[in-house]
Amino acid sequence: MAYVRTLLPAVLSLALTGAPAALPGAAAALSYEGQTGHETALFSVKATNNAAAQAFTVDGTRLSRVSVWLGSGAATGTVTAQVRRVRTDAASAIASQTVDLAAVGGVGAGWVEFPLSADVTAGSTYYLHLQASTAESGPIAWYGTTRAVPGSLTSWNYDRAYWGGWHSSASRLAFHINPTGSERCGETEPCYVPASALAARTSGLLTNRVATEAVLPPFAVGASYLDGSNVLRLPSGRWRYLPDGASASVVVDADDPGALAQAAESRAWLASGRVPGATAAQREASQRALLSMRALLKPGGAFAAAWAPPWEYSWPRDGAFAAAAFAATGHDEEAYRILGYDARTQRADGTWEARTKLDGSGPPDARKWQLDGNGWVPWATWQWYRAAPPDGRDDRLRTLYPMVRKAADYAARSLGPDGLPPASPDYWELDTTTTNIGTAAPLLAGLNSAADLAARLGIDEDAERWGEAARRLSAGIASGFAPLGYQRTVDGKHGRDSAVAFMAPPFNSAPAGLGEALDSAYRALLLPNGGLSPGNDPSFSWGAYAWTASTSFFALAWAGTGDRAKANEVLDWVLSKRNGLGELPETVNGAGLPSAVAPLGWTDSLVVLTALTLQGSPQPTPPTTTPPGGAGAASSSVR
């Protein structure tokens, strides 16, 4: 059946009049990423004074659906599409369908499909008529193009106030008659996208285990992953995936052999380990998190924080959590690959850059390095070792051991007379003037981890040296941070910090009084949207955004200390903020919507580790050490 088609830029901020008009200027319009610019006209279709229509001919005998490019500044109301025999006569309609704006997401823009059912006569002329109704002041418009489209017929704009009724226009409106395949939304142009969906830069990932591609929010609406895969099922019913050896995705028919093979491979990978969770929701989230983490892991071992330009780098901290989660779920190769990358990118003095390019060639900028990496990487190495298949793991550990030694030695040398490390940026990536808990707690975990690894390899001198440093650091934290409830800085001037959770398992054995500190920090950082701010430093504001990683810290800490009710409550909130593809976002805005990027690998890792603990498989905690001649490492922590 013949159709009329044009491609249009998507616009959310609409400055409409009753007459066809050019698009608003750049200051007033917000374009979707990836959309091609076109000369555009628009028709107001709001209320009884505004409607639009266009003639079309058909070469078939049945009408099943039409789709139009719609932009709405109103969140509520209805839009009705009719196919008429006579343009000005509603009684001549042969098919009619109404959509509810709230049901499609409220304010937004994109292609809207109207299911219809009518017999038509081949070669006859019909009129697609569009009418909107709302009590809101926001405009509702049908977008078109000022360029002639071969085969298209005249358009009409009905604006009683401006034209006095129907007015013929040379502009061509955008619509499809009986769209099929690539003519349907979600392939080359987006389905109707609510403005709220654009709070996030990315919505999901496609991957072939070498290349990765982000699914942008305008193309995630109405889509879903095939279970256990990164193959995307589109609203049209066709599939999008990233074929092996390709650098860009393709759209294929459902059940395409290449896409099926990729889905089968990823399901087999999941089955080679375990997908944790005490509930169906936790298992579903863990499965998606593991697949997303795998998509963020590059062949050389770099682990991207997320897949958007400011996040497409490898942070030692994010990679450490991913390595721990991969190891704990039985995906040993992925965990070891990350640690190997850490070994190759470690600086000569034993520290790491804040982040590196994914090819390992160095940092992308002059961002200040962060000392907490010297704790996170040895801790992750210890977690890998504990979970690794026993056969050959000591030899594999020896390959990583020089990295552990340099990291632990630097950490030990950094401790001052008070037993605490110097001020350094941590996961906030902001400098502090005094020691922060976000550095001290990971270093304690790292030194205890390094000491135990050394002991397992029989390198007693290293084990004793790092054990002594861990004891000094532990005493410094007890005297400097514990009396303050583990606030952000040892001077007590920078408020609460979600890093208090780093004093709990699986990082450190929970000291006395930590439960009260966790409770008070959680209350202080809780936002109206139900999530947590990383901190409440009076000199720095995180705004109304909750950070899913910081919120997840508490779920993991409470799970590790045995407070399952609190852990489940926090984890339930985090999981409730997954987007339509089931991905976990970096942040949640004040309106409670996923924002920044989705997925975020760090949050994925935390959810997997928490689900494991709640399932009854808690991650081990590095043992504390006692002086020579003492009782030795805590036997409950040693396998």
C-alpha cells in the first residue's frame, strides 16, 4: 500500500502558532541526538480551532494503521486520527482511533501509531485528519516538512482564528499509511519519546564483546531485550544487534540466525556462572547487570564506567568492584582480565591514574590521581583469589603479585604518625584538606588483603609489613574517625559520607558502633526521592540527585552486617529505578526518574554483590592480622 513519508527533527520545546511556521530557534528547541535536520513546518492540532489533514492515495484494499510525527507540550489530553472520504466531513470517516497523551508518557515528541481497521478502494483519495484536545495550555502539533515529497498530495491546516477555517498548504505532513518494517518507529527514527525519558543520556547497551554501542533513550521506548542477551527487540517486531566483527548495529528480522546465535552465546555465558538473587526481581536485575558489565568490559581488560563520552574510561575503583562481582558469580576470566589491565596500567610508584583511556594508553586529561585505588585493587585481587578455581590460582596470583606489592607498599608508606593516609581525592573526585574516610577505609581493606595474599604465597616479610601498616591504619581510623561517626573528613568539617559503608563487610570487619554510624549517615543523606546523596558537605552540594552507587553501599553494608530488612528495603528502591530496559542508572533526579547514564557498571556490581549476600552467599571479608606471636588471622575469613 502506498504511503507518504518524511524525516523530521524531534523537538520538545514547541513555539506554535495556528499557521505553518519554521522551527523555533536553537535556544527554544531541544533536538534529540542522532536525528537528521530537515526543513520543517508544523501544524497546531490542539482543540476545536486547530486541526490538520492531508490527502493520500492507496494501492491496496485494507487499512491497518497510520503513524504520525507528533509533538506535545501538554501532558494530558487526547489525540484522534481519522481517515475520511471527505476532508471537511467528520461523518465520512471510515476509521478513527484516539490515543491518550498521559498513556504515551505526557510531554514529548516522536512517531505515534494509531491502529485502524477499514476497507479502502485502490486508487481512491482519502484524507488523514488529526485533532487534539486538552485542558492544558501546552501546544500539540503535527510535524511536517516544507519539501515536496513525491506522491504526496495537498495538506490543509484548520485554524479558525488565523485562517477562518481550512487553508490549503504546500507543506507536506509526516505520516505513514500501513507502516511495516523499517517504516515503523524505533529503527531509524524514535517512537514517541516522553520528555522524562531524556533525563538519561543512554538507556542500554549493544555489544559483540569487542565493540559496544549505546542505546539512546529515543530508541529505547517500547523496546526490550531478548531474555539473557543484548539483542534488542524493537517496537516494529524486528531486532537490533551488534554483529560479530561489526562496529555498528544492524536491524534484522526477528529470529535472524546471527542475532539468535549471539543471544545463545550470552545465555551460555550466564549459565557458566550464577545469577544471584533471593527474589525474582533480584535475579532479573542481576542478570541484566552481569550482561551490562560484560558489555562494558573491553578485550584488553579495561572496564568502562558507562557508555557515553564522559564515562568511556576505565577507573581502577569501578573495575575493582566489577572484578569482585565477576569473580563471585563464577566468571573468573572476566575478573582476571580486569586485574591484568590494572597491572599493566599501574604507575611506576605503585599508584594509578584517576582513569585511563580504554586502550590503556594513559589518562585522558590531568585529573588528579586518587589514592583509594591502592586499596580497591588489592581488595579486588583478594576477592578474585578467594573465588578462583584452586587449580593454578597461586601461579596466577604470582603474576599479579608485583602489582599488589607496589600498591601495598605505597599505601603503607603513605601513612602518617597518626596512622592515617594523606588527603587525597576519592570517589567524589574532589580534593579534601584532611584525610577522608573514602580513602582510609579502602586502604585498610587493601592492606589486609595484601597481607593475606602474601601469607598465602609464603612471603612472610611482606605479610608482616602490610599487617603492621593495617594495624596502624585501623588504630588511626578508630581514634580519628570513629568518634565522629565516620564522617567524611577527620577534621569533622565536611559532613556525612556514604563511604562509611566501606567500614563494613565485604571490605572491612565492622568495628563496634558502626551500626549506629550507618543509621545516622543514612538518615542524614536520605533525599525526598528515596535515594541517597553521596554526602552532605556544607561546602559542596550534590543537589536533588540521588546516586545509585552511594545508595547501594548501604544495601551491601546492611546485608553484610546481617540487617537483611534494611538491606532489602534499600535494594528494592534501587531496583525500582531501573529504566524500561531494566538497566540501572547512575543517578535518580528529583522527580524520581533515571538520569545521567544507564547502565552504570559500578551500580551493577554493587547490586550483584548485594544480591549474592541476601541469597545467603556473602562475600568474604579480608582478615585482620595480629602482631607476630598473636592468635593469627581470623580463621572464619580464611578458606
